[in-house]
Amino acid sequence: MTTAAGKRHALIIGGSLGGLFTGVLLRQIGWDVDIFERSPRDLDSRGGGIVLQPDVVEVFRQSGIDLDSGDLGVRSRFRTVFRPDGSIQSKHFAPQTQTSWSFIYTTLRAAFGDAHYHQAMTLTHVDQDLAAGTVTAHFEDGSSETGDLLVGADGGNSAVRAQYWPEARPSYAGYLAWRGLIPEDAMSPATRGMLHGDFSFSTNTGSHILGYLVPGADNDMRPGHRFYNWVWYRLADDEMLARIMTDRDGRARGHAVPEGMLAERWVSHIRHDAQMLLPPPFREVVQATPQPFAQAIRDLASDHMVAGRVVILGDAAAIPRPHTAASTSKAAASALGLAFALKSSPDDIALALERWEPLQVTQGKMLLRRGSQTGDALLFQKYPTVVRS
């Protein structure tokens, strides 16, 4: 279905990073785009850390977002591994840039604008007219919208994926991530000297923690105004996970408890375990975090990402473990690939999607394997078998 201006029209379900990556890129190749987000408010992750990858930078570049290299995040110089007693196991020069979910989201939201970003829109189902080459999204409020393409970028619990591939469900990996953010100066000078400016790690039995600086409130990157972001992976069986995912109000959260909603017993639990398992700098950071939050680690790699004029991407299609540092970058790469395919075959959407899908599926499965091997080695001491001839 073309719009009155003669443009193709894309409907994007999900207004987080995957949806915004896709939205700004499809606009750049001449499509009209509407994004439908189920939350009634702007999304917020208060700066949760992300390792900046080239695909995200390329989305910014292709979308005409005016940022120079110094505006993208906080740079680190060394990768430092601490032993549990606080001594340094290894330290090597490995410069990279860490940014935040909030920085990427707010930058893309500003670029996309408000006029075609629709909030409080919960998808109920999708219809297609393959003969006419159209797809229609239906919403809880009784409204519907028809376009030429529907992109399901609605996260790990995707309603679009559930309709078309109900057998593809995320599976729990057997461990979770405790996470937290604190102002960079909310730690002692000694700890600042050990952690600031580096990407730091420490591993113990059933425990792996990492941390780095990210932009602070309102994406402030000035020294003294940044946050320190930490992620601590810990084993938890299904029963324990269910208890952790029940928030302080007694509400079952499923796979993630946001900041401020973790039950107090688990805040105490985290601080106790930090005292027992973490080297002193990480111990101090964790215990200084007033409101840690939690995320179950899940695996998903879909066998299919295209059904007629419907596609899925981002976490709706594949959930790589965080050790790959690829969840955000894979969403960006999929959006870049989709825009390129559609631009290359402007008169044949079906051909464009046929060309786009195989590489996306392959990359999702590759990341699943890589993330599983890394996570299983770190948390379960399970290492891949090396076959030698």
C-alpha cells in the first residue's frame, strides 16, 4: 500500500532500539514509517551500559545524525581482570567506547520525531492480503493500520513472533544478571583509581562480574558526571529465578525486574554475596548501589524471520547472551541490511526480504552458539570440545 505521496509505508511494532533503528533507516530510503509502542510513556533504562559497536555508529551515519566520535560514549583504555582477592590477574591495552541504552534511545527518538511515533498502542494481531501486497496491524484500542511491510521489533516476548512462529520461545540459560548504576564518584578514591578508565572483570565460582563508565544523567559524559555500570552474572535455578522475578509489590515480572522494584530481600542477598565473592573494588561498587535490578539470561535464535510482508528483528528474532556485546549491534545490523535490501529491490519487496532473511538467521544462530559457549564457560566451567586430527 503506497501513501498519498506515492511512498511505501512501513508499520513498526515496538519503539525501542530495534524499531527506531529500522524507522530512521527506512525513512532515509524514502519510506513513510509509523512506529507503534505499547508503553504509554517514553522508555527508560537510566543509562544501562552498552558496548558501542560499528553497526550502531553506521545507523547514526546513514540517518544523518550529526555526532562526532567524541559524542558517542565514554572511552576505556585497558581490559583489567581482578582475582577474587583484588590483585590484578591481567591488564592489557584494548581501547573501546561504552555508551548507554538511554543515549542511543534518546538520540534516535529525537531523530525520528513524535509525529509518527505512537504510544500506548498494544498489538492484538496481524492480517495480510498477499494478493494485494498489504499487511494490517490491529490494536487493543480497536484501531488498525495498513501498510506494505510490518516489522516486529517488539522484543524478546514478541507478539508478532508469537503469532507467526509460536514454537520459537526464549529459553532460560540457568543464570541471571544483577545490574546496577551509581554516580562515578560514589566510591572511594582508591576504588576509582582501580576501576575508572578501564573495562574491568572478575570471575569466581558461579560468578562473573564486569563494569565500566557510561554517560550519566541526561547523557552527560563529563568526568565527574558519569555513571559506573556493573553487571554481575550469578547462577539461579528455575525456582530461585521465579522468586527473584517477583517484585517488591508481589508482581511476577517474568524475566526482568526494573530498577527500584527488586524485593528488599534480594538487595540484601546481593550485598551479602558481594562480600563473599567479589574483589574489593567491585564489592564496594555493588554495596554502594541503592537500587540494583535483575535480568534473566535467555537464549533465542529463530529459524525464520519473514512471513509474507511481516518480518521480525532485534530481540524478537534472536536474543544473544550479553557476553557477545551484540544484542544492540545485531538489531542495528539487521535494520541496515533490511534498508539496503529494500533500496536495492524497490519494486519487489518479496525479493528483498528473500535476500535479507538467510544472513540474519545465520547470524542469530552464530551469536547463540558463541554466547552459550562463553556463558557456559564462565558460569558453569563448561568448555567447548576441541577436536584435533
